[in-house]
Amino acid sequence: MGAFGAFGRMTGAVWVLVRNDALLPRELDQVYPSSVATIAKTLRVFAGRGARNGRPGERLARSLEGLGPVATKLGQMLSTRGDFFGAEFAQDLSRLKDRLPPFPTPIARAEVERTLGRTVESLYAEFGEPIGSASLAQAHEAKLKDGRKVAVKVLRPGIERRVGEDAESLMLAARLIARWIPPARRLEPVGFAETVIRATTLELDLRLEAAGADELRQVMALDGYMTAPSIVWEGVGKRVLTMEWARGWPLSDPDALIQPGLDRQATADNLIRAFLSQALDHGVFHADLHEGNLFVAAPSQLTAVDFGIIGRIGPPERRYLAEILWGFLNKDYEGVARTHFNAGYVPAHHSVSAFAQALRAVGEPVFGRKASEVPMSRVLMQLFEITALYDMHLRPELVLLQKTMTMVEGVARRIQPDHDIWTAADPVVRRWMARELSPAARIKRFADEAATAMRNLARLIENPPVATVEVREAPARGRSALLWFAAGAVVAGAAFLAAMYLR
């Protein structure tokens, strides 16, 4: 029944898009290949009256709004890329960020009391109407007994069931794409779907979001590019989260960018640097940085909310990311290419030099030009063509990183249309490279690896395999001598490397 239900919901989603002329909108007829144009005209026979109302972005937003939280998340990401799809299209989709229809306040109050096990009046001096309503939850303005102004987030009724149904439909669509559309297989549709489903499912426990918000608040405080409100832990439960009020204007409000004293260039720079410092320096980042989750206050203070999706990357991925960014910043395309090969992003049978040449073809036309002069849709298409030529597959473990990088760049360019992401990224990447790839850092890594090897060797000597009877039965003095010999070898090796790196 689950598979049949998923198929029915997937078919229903396609039907909704067709009825609203949002799948292959008529406004784009002139750019469709002939075969696609024929399909588009055929589907338009089934379009409803709503297909005549509004622009393509408005029709798509209307469709996605009724298709569930996963579809809404997709619309939120598209709304950040006005440079790809046009400012008007992005603006039409922006209503999906925090302006969805709210559910009644009495239901929210009942949910708070059921989740926290106490009356609303025992925790809050005031509990107001909804101030923002998104795909999974809505927020209410409230005031604590001690006078602090707070935001109370409450999950939508029945959202767990809806997300579960969406997940089944998404997985079915991913499997069908992987089976019947061979060119799409390198995009790893099943792995991508699993990552999206996992991230969305974690958003359904607001206790986890509270913990992520608290962790990232501490991380953000180390650099100052972005802040996060403090968590009010006595107001946290599985379906309820209370945090202090965010300072500033929501970026989803058009007036936020014309507030007195706002430095748009510095604000856009801070957004890029906040994301990169989180990812590179700490390996943990806010993975849903659309305008609805960002507040801005003059002159350039950014505050993030909604920490339901937290991204994490390990040390190897952080190093690859830094080296790739550093290579582009210095136009070292050969170095960028080698990093792709070392990371396994490009299969080894390809040529490093040829791949570097392809990267140069993408990078050179972009550098030194204003963002408003760079056709990002064309750059994206060229990158997509290159990844196909070099058999590059989507990496599921990097999906959130790639999605957030795309989203953050889009938001930065909404703040400052001529924003230069490379100039903004330079100080964070330069700091990371100086710290992590300096001779001293390399010696420290070697020492750490040597210490780990020593511990492993010690365990092996103390508890040898059965076959090594002589070592196991050796007297303690012999084992100690062997350990000291190993330690001496490690120290000598470290000294030799230090001499090489520091001379």
C-alpha cells in the first residue's frame, strides 16, 4: 500500500504542476528544444483556469505550497537564486519562506501545554498570534515572566505524517529517475533524496534543533560574522522551541534592505564569511540560510534562526573545500584539479591537466567582473557540462554543503547585486590555509598521527596476536625497551620533518 500511495502522490504532484502550467510554463516556450516544446503544448491542454493567472513564479509557488514541506523546501532554495531564474521569479517564490497560511493560535497553545506539560500562563506572561508560518512550523511572539521577549516555534499538527508521505514519494521519484534516465544517474538521485529526507526528518524534533542552535551560537560568537539567539531551555520540547527574540528585520521583508544605516556590502560579506568560517573552521554550519531564517540590523549585523537543518563535514572535506577555494582565489587551476583528483571527485583515469583546462574555461570569464555582469545560469550550465565530461558524481555527504553554498551566494547577491563572493571569501580561506597548511601545522598533524601509532603499537605489544607467542611472553623489561625504541624512532622522525619544513 505504501508504494501505491507514494506513486499516487507523485502522480498527483505532477498533475498539480500541469494544472497550474508550472511544470513547463508557456512563458519559456521559446527556449525549449522542439521535443520538449511539443510535450509542453500537449500538457497545456490539461491546464486549469489557474494556469492563466499570475506569473510562472506565482503559479509555481501556489503549486508547491499545496504539495507539502519537501516541495516547499525546494521552492525556498529556488527563491534565493534570482541570478539564475530572474529577480521577479525569485520574488514570487519568496512567499514560501515564512508567509504560508498559519494554523489557529488555540491549537498552538494546546500543543505547547501538551509538549511542555505545563500551562502557557505558567511560562509566558504573554503569548501572541503567529508572526511567521513556514512549511513545518510557525512562530509566535511571546514574553517570559521575567520580561524577556521570545519567539515560540510550534510544529504544525500532523506534520510528521505529511513528511513521511512526502519522503515515500520523493524516494520513489528518485528510484524511477535513476532507473529510466541514465544521464541523471551521476547526480545520485537516490543518495540525494536520502540526504534531504534525513535532514527534514531531524527537523521534526525541536529538542535537536535547540541543541544545534546552542552549538552554533557558541561557534558564531568566535568570529562575530553572525549571531544566534539564546535558547530558553525550560520552553523546549519535541514539538515546541522557545528562544530569545532575534534582533533586526527579517530579510524576507523588502524594507529590511532599505533600513537606515545599513551597509549592504558589509552585510553580504558577513553572510559569506559566517558560512565559510562555520564550515571550514568548525565543520558545522547552518544549512538553511534563506532570507526567512535571517534577520539584519544596521550597520551589518546578521542573526540566524531556525536551526532545524545542521550540516557537518569532516576534516578531509574541510581541507578539500579550502584548497579548492584557495586555488580559485589564486587562479591555480592545476591545484584545484589535483584536489578534485585527490578527493576522488574525478575518476583517476582522467587527465589532471585537461581537467584544469576545463576549470580555467569556467573561472577566467568570471574573475574581475561585477556579479551583475556574470550570467550565473550560463556558468552553472558550463559547470554541469564539465562534471558530465569528467564522470563526476554528486556526493551525498556533501549535498547540504553544496546546497547551502548555492543558497548563501544567492542571498548575498539579493543583498548586494554586485557582490563578489571571491573577495568576501578571501580572508576566511586565507586564515584557514595559513593555520592548517603551515609547516607548524603539518608537524603537529604528524606528531598527532605518530602519537596515535604509538598507542596502537603499545596495545599491540601488551595484547599481541596469538601467533606472536615470543613477544607476548617476553618479560616486562623487554616490552618497555621496545616501546622506548619505538618512541625514539618517532621523535627522530618528527625532528627530521621539523628540520625539513622549518629550514
